[in-house]
Amino acid sequence: MEQKEIVVEKVGEPANRCNDFTASLPTDECRYAVYDYDFVTEENCQKSRIFFIAWSPDTSRVRSKMIYASSKDRFKRN
């Protein structure tokens, strides 16, 4: 079955840490992830950055990596 949509599989809690996020990524399947990172600068300013991550581990299938890579470009264009 060919997938034609992106489905939200999991939503983390604000209290979760970066290690929780990385531990939730599968070791042999591709995924997209959005990580909202809040931090305080050396000047004591509250900041936030949102990261878009295309997770494609070496152990995932080549076809899956190709599909994720081509779909990622669509995100970048939009």
C-alpha cells in the first residue's frame, strides 16, 4: 500500500527532554519530526526554535528513504 499522506504518530509533552525525543525515533524506519526547543540565552532571554527533522537511519529501506527525501522537498518548497 502506498501512503499519500503524513499522519501524526506521536505528540510529546513540553516537559519531555531531547533524550525522550531521540529515544522515540525508530531505529529502522524513516520519520519526519518537528521539535520545538525552548531555551534561555546567556543574556537571560527566553527563546524558542522549531526544527524540522527528516529522520532516515542507515538501517531503513532504500525505497522508504527515497520517498521521504522526495516528500521533504515538498515541505521545503511550501
